[in-house]
Amino acid sequence: MTPVEFQAKIENGAIIVPEEYRQQLANGETVKIIVLKQEQTWENFSQQFHQALVDAGYDSREKILDLVQEVKREMAEERQQRLVNRQSDVSAS
């Protein structure tokens, strides 16, 4: 076996072979695959998270701050609702 090494992304469970390596790998040929998963660095995570925010429409500091405030309000409302539910459970006992 002759090793062929390249980096690729997994898309829908399939490893896409880069164009420049496809000629070395004949269609239908049996190959041995060893996958080394790249470690997630803080910088890589930060870039991916930023891109996810942009893709979701949060493309400015103001929009991100609005999102954080909205999440905080929702969490406070949920906490308050749980407290009310507990108090009504206690008084019903």
C-alpha cells in the first residue's frame, strides 16, 4: 500500500477526496482509511462560533448584545416560573 495523506472535511458522513488526489485513487479501488481527528483549538472554536453567529444574522456587536439580553430575560422568566410552580406545589400539599 502506498500512503496518500491529505486534510478533508466530513460532509454528511462522507470524506471528500481533494481533486488533486483523485487521479491517484482509482474508482472502486479498495483502500485502508485511518482518520485522525484534529483537536479543537480555542482559536478554531472562536472562528467557528463567530461564523455561526454571522450565519444566523448576528453580524454586529449590537445584535449579539441584544441576543445575550434576550437569553438572560428568557432564563430569568424560566427561573421565575419554576419558583411559582414549586410554591404552588407546596401550597397544594
